[in-house]
Amino acid sequence: MIKVPRKKTSTTPPQNPAPVIAMPVELLTVRQAATFAQASQPTIRRWIRAEGLPAYRSKEKGRVRIDKADLVKFLRGDVI
């Protein structure tokens, strides 16, 4: 077996770590998204299921939420 010396890594954290900035996220219900997009609720659900609109399901009750920024990008035709 060949022994290769390894560099010692520092276990101390950096002196000035970059601050973490949380971006505000506005999550919409299917009803709110439908109102915003001027579409029906079944249309919003179809966009989620078949056309790739990102959505999030809550663990507690399984309700669907849509990020407003993702919905705006989807309506513009931008790649999400």
C-alpha cells in the first residue's frame, strides 16, 4: 500500500463568513394563483401536473403552494 501524505485541513471556521440573506418567498394557494394568472383552478393544477409549473406540497395537510416568482416566470414563458 502506498501512503500519500494529506494536507491538514483547518477545523476552525473562517474569520468573517459571508452573511446568509434569506430571499422573501411569497407562496400562493391554487386559488390565489388562479386569480393572479386570470385562469381557473383546474388550469393551474394542469400546469403543475403536465406543464412543469413548480409547486410545493405541505407535509402536514398536503396542500399545494406555488411560488409567486415561479408563476410569473411561467406566465412569461421563461425557463424555470
